[in-house]
Amino acid sequence: MIDAPPRAGRPLPGPDTLLHRREQIVADVVRQGFIDNLHPLCGVLDLDTLDELMLSLKTVYPADLPAVHTIAAKAITLRPVLARFAEAGIGCEVASPGELELALAAGFPADRIVFDSPAKTMPEITRALELGVSFNVDNFEELARVDQAVARIGRTRSVIGVRLNPQTGAGAIDAMSTATSTSKFGIGLADHRDEIIDAFSVRPWLTQLHVHSGSQGMSVEHAAHGVRLTAEVAADVNARAGFQQIQRIDVGGGLPVNFQSDRITPTFADHRAALEAAVPRLFDGTYTLVTEFGRALTAKAGTVVARVEYTKVTGGRPIAITHAGVQVATRSIFAPEAWPLRVEVYDPRGRRREGKPRVQDVAGPACFTGDMLAVGRELPDVRQGDLVAVPDTGGYYFSTHFSYNALPRPAVYTVGTDSDGHRRWSLARRAQTIEQIVTEAGEPSLEPLPFVSPARPSD
């Protein structure tokens, strides 16, 4: 059971607070016995930090401003944690049928769910319309399918929009940039502006525009420029219609996270300031604003804790072999320059080591050379049996498990302060068992299917 709903009046935590909570988390992980031979790593989400991030977003966009805030399910696919967002009045952005069903199971009402998959099948479109889920059309071929579904179903409660690609360029991480001239997402604005406006003019049930021009490696000003271009399209659509056809502008998410320290920057206030400077009309009540934040709402709340199994020296370089690697930090392992993670060292009793730093490597358990959490990092001397804590892992790191080497998904715990001021622990997701891995690996044997392939013609 997740304890205590978000409480008002809590500011964003500062670096000292986040470090103190993390030190307490590691000490409690040891006391609770969460790390042992069968479970040499785990994930932890601090609910106090999660709540403070949620409240910061809601404070920046007060109740008198029409807005629908959603959590991107892909960032935190943990049902009880998603349920906490639902209880706080946050909606949910989903990008697959699995995420849609997870959002419904977590308690999000259909009218606060936004479906953004770029590859929706006809049954998925039909289900969204029948549920009354909002969704954004990714391309003209999908729009043709939506035409068919709307004609068949008739009246729907769904808010239906079109995703634009503002084509404003890439940020520091090419693979994360969603607004390049050739991005796979949305309809290119420079390529198809007139066709986009024509599409709205003959479909009065299209009432939303969507853009996601920010992400990790993007400045808030860059993202705001994409929103400004989208608002200009909205004005043109409304002028062509002769009434306010566009009721909502979905600005997506993509607020970057500071992985270099415990300082929370940029903030949701910074995001609003950039939008307000670029598109003042977004804040005069003309449009309902929709947001789809993920990493910015979750990253700073998460910590991976893993045991150091062995240490050795190779080529003069000390190496610590831990149980946290590519299976939990996939992006960081394969793209370490784009996704660097900090590493902290704790002794076996959960006390932070403060010794003189020396250059060391921290490796994961997977069977390939690149499975390295940190290379050439200055850290206190790491010893066998120590624990490493990896901050800023609340967003995506608990959702994107990589099953290389059949390494199991770790347990994820939550901890938060209850109404009596006590820190209470809960289990958000059980550790995957070896038996489950074997079961998921396929059928016990290859049995013929009940049909026969045509005979091969003779050569």
C-alpha cells in the first residue's frame, strides 16, 4: 500500500535534502535486508521527492489556468506508482496498448489519458474512441483510418488532435531529438503546413494540436520555439474555420534533467517562463494546455542500489564488479556520453564512504566489455561487499529493463513520509525470479502447429 497522498506546501527539495534522503535510503536498504545473495540490487523511489515534483508542476500551472497534466507512462511503468499520480489528479500519456491498459488499471479516468503511439492499429484507434481517450494522430494515413472509425462509431468523447513536427532541429542527443527535419514523429510542419490546415477545415472533430519539441539535451527555449510554431498553426486553423476549432494545445514533455548533481534544474517554473515568453496566448485562457512530462517528474526520486561482488586491478586500474549494469541502465551503458550517471560508494553497513578519491572503474555483471557504469571515475576506495548507489534513476531506469544474459528485473521499493512523520516502505514491484525467466524463454519444446506449409516446388 502506498502511503500518504501528496501534501501541499512542500517546496522542491534542495541538494542537501536529496543527498540526506539517499543516505537514509541506502542505510535502510541494508537494515531491511533488501540486498542479499539472491537479490544483489534493487531500485528505490522516494515518494516525498515524487510528491514535491508533482506539486511543483501543479503550482506553476494554478487551477485557474485550464490545463491537463499527464505523466508519461513509459518513464515509470509501475502500477502502484502510476496510481499515486492518478490519485493526485495527474493524467497519463501512453504510447502503446500495454501502457493504455496499465493506465486504466492504475485508475486514470479515460478523459485524462492521452494516447500518442505513432503506430496505432485500427483496433487501437477504435478502442480509444470507444473509451473516450484523447489521442493525437501521427500522420495522414492514420488520419484516414480515424475518418473510417469516426464514421463507423459516430459521436465520441475523445479529444482528437494532430501531432506536428515543428522541424526546429536537433539537440545535444540526436537519438532523443523529436523535432529534426526527418524525425519519425508527427507531420512535418515545413513540409505540409497547408495540408494540415486543410485537414482541420473538413474535420470539425479535430480540436487539438500536439507538439513534442523538447527532450534530454534540449534547452527549454528550443522547445518553446516549437510550441510557438504550433500556436501559429492553431491561429490559422481557427481563422479558416471562423470559430475556435482548436481547443487544446498539447505541448508534450521533454523537460531535461540535471544528471550532474542533486540540483533540480531546469524547473517547471523555468519551462513555463520559456513558454510564456514565446507564446503569451497559451496563458490567457484561450486554450487548454496539456503537458506530458516523464523524466522531469520521476528521475530525481529514484536510486539504484547494488552490491559490489568483487574488486580487482587490471592494467593498473582498480575495477569494482557490481550487479548494476546494462540490464537497469541500458541507455547509460550504450551511450555513456549522452546519459552519464553519478555513482556513490557506501560501506556494507550503508554508511557513505568519504575517503580520499582515486580513479576507478565501476562495472556491471553482463558478459560484454562495454557494461560499465563508470570509467575512470574518481571515487572513494571501493571494496568487496560495498554498495554503490546510482542517483537520478527514477525515470526510465525502472521501466526499460534489458534482459541480456537473462539477468532478472530487480525489485523496486518505495519509501515516503506518512501523516505521522514516519518513513514507511512499500513494495512497488517484486524481483523477477529465475523460474519466471525460464518460463518466459519460450515453450518447453518445438511442437508442430496445426497447419502444414505448402510443399516446396522441386528445383
